[in-house]
Amino acid sequence: MVAPQPPDPQKPSPFGQPGGFSGPSPAGGPFAQGPGPFAAPPAGYAPPPQPKSNGCLKGCCIVAVILGVLGVIGMVVFGLNFKRFMSYGLKQATIEQCADLTPDERKEAGELMDAYVKLTFGDKSADQKWLNDFNQNINEMSQSGQDGKIEARELRRPLGRIKKALQGAGQSWPSTLFPEVSEAEAGGVPEGNYGVTVLSVPGDAREKAVEILAARTFRPREDVEADLKKLPAVVIRGCSQDYALATEALLTKAGCRVSVEEDGE
């Protein structure tokens, strides 16, 4: 019988040896200080500083700066092209909505509007009378579409005034389109053989009467006021009976005394 060999002193048994399989250390448990993936950090250990998470803030600042620059550029571009944008908008709202303008009228109307806007917000921007006339003409053109349809006769009169104003400012418009004509000639007042005479106007009704007659006769307020200073005053001639009666009703409601008669009576 062969006697068992004693253990090799160079290869100690793993059981009961430090770092072997003898079980958890009674002092610290499985996370006790020492080697291994779950070991606690040694005393005095300080983790390295983490980078500050300010990348998002910097990105937002950069985007804000870019948007601000684009906004400034947009404002500059709009300012430089303001007159072009305004003219385009006015033409789209009036001239382009009118189906019965001739091709030549449509072309010249667009050119008149471009020149009118450019002069109004350029050389004439400090001229209050010019600005008032601009507002009157543009309002008249805009209001022509209140019934849902813009007719050429509704645009020809204000365009005639615009053309005359541009010619007075030294601009050349040699064509015979859009002559300055009365509203009756332009087709705004239905023609007929009736007239409207204002007999009396109470003091507190004068302003309203001037407003009504300026709108109904398409004349400057100054001319209407001059007529009403000497009564009785014939304020409309050669209109239809319906138009005369409608004007009479408006003036009567305002407190005036008015008569409607056939011309020649």
C-alpha cells in the first residue's frame, strides 16, 4: 500500500486562505474594503469632478443669437421693401379683384398705384394734404368691394384723381386712360332727371349733412360746405328718382329739410 503524498508546500489550499473561498470576511461582508468589483473605495478617496452639463444652455444661447440676427435682417429687408409690399397688397385687394378693367387699364392702374405709394411714402411723406388725399382715394377703392364685387366704374374715378395728382407732382402719364371725371360720368351716380335741394340745415346737423352729401355726391367736403352756406342749395342734379329719394331720406333723418324734384320743374 502506497502512503498518501503530503500537500505541495508551493501550492497552498485555497480553502481558509486570504482571498480564497473561505466565505465572507466577518468584519465587512461582501462589500468590505479590498480587491474586487464591489469593493468600497479606500479611505480618503475622492471621485474625479464630473463635467458641468452646460452644453444645452450654450446651444440655446447660440440659437437665440441666430434668431435675433435673422430677425434684424428681416426687419431691414421689410423696411427697404415696405413700399413695394404695400403697393402689392393694395393692388391685390382692388385692381386684381376687378374683372371688367381692360388689359391696358389694368396695366396702367398697377403702374399708377406703384408710383402713388412710392411718392406718398417718399417725397410726400411730410405733406399732410397729400396723405389725406391718399387715404381718401385708397378708402374709396377699398370700400368699392363691400358688396363682394369690384366694378371698373368704381375704380376709374379714384384712379383718375390719383393720375391727376401724380401729373401735378411732375410725373408724366400721357395716355388718355383714367381721366379725372365726375362720379356721374364714371357711372357712380345713376343718371336720371331728378334733383335734390336742401332747404334748411339745423346748426347741430350741419356736420352730418356735409358728411352725407360728400359721400353721395363724391365731392370734396369744402365744396359741399360752400353750397350749404347759401340755402336753398341744389346739391344733386341729373340723378335717378330712387337715388334722389334715398339721399332725401338720409338728410331728413339727420334733421334737414329737403325737397326732391324733377329737373325743370
